[in-house]
Amino acid sequence: MSDILDLNGKVTLITGAGQGVGRQIALHFAAHNAAGIVVNDYFLDRAEQVAREINAAGGKAIAVQADVTDLASVKAMVGKAEQAFGPIDVLVNNAGNAGATPDPDARKPFWETGPEVWNSFIGVNLYGVINCASACVPQMIERKGGRIVTIISDAGRAGEAGLEVYSGAKAGAAGFTRAVARSLGRHNITANCVAIAATLTPAIEARLKANPEMQKKMMEKYVIRRPGLPSDVANMVLFLASDASAWITGQTYPVNGGFTFAL
């Protein structure tokens, strides 16, 4: 039986892939015939560990350090990817949260902070997406095809009290991705978003383990009463990167255990 999720030798770039959801996306891609996987992270040692894991299992991966908030850094990363594997066919914008080095005031009310804190969210979640797309899209247009998948959050769909700037940045990334879908569809390039809720990344898992009562209260808001797993997200991203989704673009798919619903 053929694999409808086979990536058919596509070259893929996954940002923020040194741990958590990004790592699992990289492992999923490796298991479904990606020709080469560029594992990006702000911290090179994390990216190298994931690349070693993929290569040890018979896949092909390289680790590339880059700060997605810096366009020159992103362009250099894409150049290294092209030298190793060829032009990028699939871009997964996964890097997010408050960036690699969060400001200690990032959790304070936004009206008590200022641009130096706000930009930690806007930089990685919005500019990071724009930077990576701008570096990858010309190759996709030239090759007449490509996939762009952007990881956003239900905070960007429904809003999240206490995370106003983050919510706005994720909503901006979703709007940007929809506009990209309209611009690039004629080139056989699709662009979609995956909106996630509480998912067991290392940081979230540590917080929940430290406070079981908080986890119980949180899960009362979910129809499926468990946190998400990185594999839950990776399954949807793999689908959107594959030819099984060739006629889907400009959409946002919640992978959220029923935390919110979408029409």
C-alpha cells in the first residue's frame, strides 16, 4: 500500500526544531521520505542532537543555528540548506513562544512593560515567519511548487488573557500566511497554519508536573481531557506538507483537544 503522506524526497526546513513540537515534526518527516531535513534552532547543540537522531535512524539531516528574527541569519541558513540538500520544498515555521532567550518581564501585563518586551513575542512569532518565508519563497516560485506550514496558537485565534502581545503576533502570522496563500497559489505553493493549545513541550511538561492541580483545572477546559502531544501536532503538519493536502491552502487547523472549536 502506498503512503499518502510520503514526502517524495522533499527538502524541508523546520525552525525551532531542537526540542518539543519541532523535534517531533523533524522525526515525522524523516520517517516519511524527506530527502533532507534542516533542523534549525537558536541553540546549535539542541539542533545537532536532533540531527544526529535522524541520521542514526537512516535519515538525512543537518543542524543549522540561526536567529529567525534576523533576516541575514535566516538567509545564511537557507544558503547552507541549499548547499547540503538543494532548494527547500517545505518550510515549517515552528519557532515561537517568547523567543530563545525570553525577557524576564515577558509574563507581566503588557501595559506594565514596553516594546523591549513586546518585541520578544513579535520578533520570533511574526517577523520570524516573514523572514523565513521571504528567504524560501523565491526558490519555491522558481521550482513551481512548495509548502509553507506555520505553527500558531489558539491564543491567536481566540485571544488569551495575559498573553495579549503573543496573541496578536500569532494572529499576525496567521494573517500573513493567508495572504501568502493568495499570492502564491498560482505557483502551486500552499500556505496553511496549525493552531495548537497546551502541548507537552519540555517547558509545559515541567510546569504541569510541578503543579498537578493546575493541570487538572486546565484540562477541564478541554473536550479531550489531556494535554496535546508533539506527535498530535506533527501528524497535522506532515499532512499539510504532503501531496495529500495539495488542494488545501489559506486554512488554519486547530489541533487543540477541543479547547476551542472552529467552523
